[in-house]
Amino acid sequence: MKMWGGRFQGSSDERMAEFTRSIDFDVELALDDIAGSIAHVHGLGRAGLLGPADVETLVRGLEDLRDDVEGGRIVWDPALEDVHMNLEAALGARVGAVAGRLHTGRSRNDQVATDVRLWLRRTLDRLDAAAVEMERALVGLAVRDGDAILPGMTHIQPAQPVLFAHHLLAYVEMLERDRGRMADCRRRANVSPLGSGALAGAGYPLDREATAAELGFAGVTANSLDGVSDRDFAVEALSAFSLCMVHLSRLAEEITWWSNPRIGFVRASDAFSTGSSMMPNKKNPDPAELVRGKTARVIGELTGLLTLLKGLPLAYQKDMQDDKPPLFDAAATLEASLLVMSGMIATLTVNREAMRSAAGDGFTTATSVADALVRRGLPFRAAHHIVGALVAEAERTGRGLDALDDATIAAALGASEDAAAVALAGDGGIAAEMRAAAGLEGAMAGCDVVGGTAPRRVAAALAAARERLGI
């Protein structure tokens, strides 16, 4: 018998029944539904709506049902529409007619809203642990190979040399923000709508705060209409999941390029690579490529939920049944992506020589040379122009900036319209200073600010990350 069947004659059209049922996906909420039901039974007992014996019978039946769900012994009946009706029917088969008292003062509207919040709370905790594992993989690689020198890029062109650890720690910062967003979402989701009823509030003197406390919620929703119809927490979660996936996708893109033999900065382990069914030579970084692809799916799920909600009046609407598939899928996708990327990062082989060679291409130390002139009193714009001329000369003659001779440097300084530069042309030590600044180590050492790539700053940042992560 359907929960709502009293006023209806005959059975539902099978097409309608198939179209509206949700047991195929909301079974994910089974344990959360049972936890909410146990707390609700206790609340009914406190309100005097159930006697002690009935409370004990229902709680014992629900606990046995929970054991069967955990043990995979429940056969879900699609004819019963959703997980809530399936569980209530299964409870009735165990404890008899008293199961009919369970739904007193409760609607599926506040029931499912409570279940989804419970599910999201524990899911966010699991995702936080997966994000920490990813951070640890990045930090572990930074400890092992972080002193390699990488060509930092802008516009996908060589820009300035950076320590590989500095680059990896940038992703640690992104993940820390992701963890913060998920923690914020958890905090706002951690209020109980149970007791809101269908939309107007329960018609019995239920102690909502006590029930919320039993379920570990920080409080209760303040408005029953909002309590049953709010899905902001689901949108926030999907937004956080999407942004975290974007961060993983950016790293995945880099790994894909870095592992190309033409670049050769890293080599993915066999455990995290695949081959080709046709080309025997291929070794593909498929996990990274799939993370890029799955990012599009998660972003689409966020867009889908926002679109679903945008035209809904208060309070609950059946449209909201479709809030769960995108939320469930996005969380599972993010968790799987974090875990596979953690494994991939932890097992990368780094080619320091290839990185260092590339870091010297494209005159990446030119900014450092200009900075050396500024420290000698030149305006930055004058220094920029002089070093630009030196880059052009070095490119013409096939030399590096650190290989330019004293006469070439003096000529560039003397040709400047800046008086300080002209005066500096006669300084016998300036050429050596500029060549030192043009070396990879000299260029990085000059970026000695908090958050910069100077080795001592990176070492401090790495130490802080290791302490925070307990590694």
C-alpha cells in the first residue's frame, strides 16, 4: 500500500510509476534515513506520542534493519517508489502495525531533506580526507624532487625559473581552499529540517532541537518552508566539487604535457598509464586525461541543479527528486579523481635534467637581470629596455644572458638614454653582477619574498605544509 494511496482508486499507470520512482538512486540514503528515523522515534517518545514499549520496538526494528542494509541483505522493491517507502515497509514486516506510527509528525519532504544533509555531511568528511591525501602526495613529491628547476610559464611561454616544489605547492594552496569551501558548506548544511513537516511544521509538540542534537546537527532550520525546500547546501557542495575538479584538471593538463617525450619532465608509472590497442609504442597518462573529462561532467551537474531550482516556487516540488543524482555522482567523481591523482602524483618519475634545460630556454632570467640593474639605481623601465636589447643580442648570437661578455653589456648600458645607465657602463663589476643574476640559481634567489620561489622561502613553505599535514 502506498503511503499516499487513501484517496486514489485503482493503480498507477506503469509508465507514471516508472517515471516517478527514485529507488534506483536514493537507496544511497538508506543508512541516513534509518538514523533520522531512530532520532524521530526518540522525539515521538519525548513528546508522549509513543509509549516506551513502542519506542523500544521501533528502535530495535530500525537497528536490525540498519544491520541488514549494511550487510546487503535488503531486496529493494521498485514498486515501493523510493528508499523511504521501502524501509518503512521492511520495518512493518519486522515489527508489525506499530511501524505505522513512525511517520507521525513527519513528511517525506522534511525526511528527505534531513537524509540528504546527513549524507552530505559524512560525504564531505570523506572528501576532505581524500583532499588531504592528494596534498600529501604533492608535498611528498616536493620533498623528493622539489629542488628541480622548472620553467615557470605565462601565456604558455617561458617566463621565469621556479623550483618544482614551488609549483607543486601552488596546487596544495588550491586544495586548501577547496577544503575550506567544503568545510563552509558542511557548516551551513549542518542544521536539521526534521520537524518542518510537509511545509508548515509538525502538528505535534516535537522537540526539534533535541532531535537535531541526537543526529549531530548544530541546530535546526528556522523556517519550515525553507527547511523542506532549501537546496542551497547541495548547490554549494556542487560548486565546491566543481572548483576542486577544475584544480585537478589544471594539474592533469600539465602532467599530460610534461609526460610527452618531447618535453619529458615527468614519466608516469606503469601502474597509472595505459597502452594502445594498435600502437605498441604508446604509454598514455589516461587517469589525467579522464580527470580533465570528468571535470566537465561535474560542472554540468552544478549547472543542471541550478537550472532545476531556478523556477521553483515554495515549498517542496517533485522536481527536487532530481537533486540527488547530480550530487551523488559529482561527489563520487571527485573522490575517485582525488584518489587516482594522488596515486599518479606519488609515483611520478621526475627528469631533473630535462626540466633544468627547459628552464634556461627563452631567456627566463631576464627579469632577474633587470632587477639587478634596479638595485644599482636604474629606473625599472630603463632596466627593462636595456635587458630587452641584451636579449635580442643574445638571441642573434646564440648565447645565453649569462654568457654575454663585458663589452656587450657595457655597450647596451652606454646606449641607454638613462644617465645612471650610462654612468654604470664604466663600472667594472656590473657585468659580473648581471651574469650572476642571469643564472638559474641567481634568478630564483632574487625572488626572496614570502610566497616567492627563493629556495629558503620554498623550504619554509614546504616545512609549514608538512607540519600541517603531519608528514
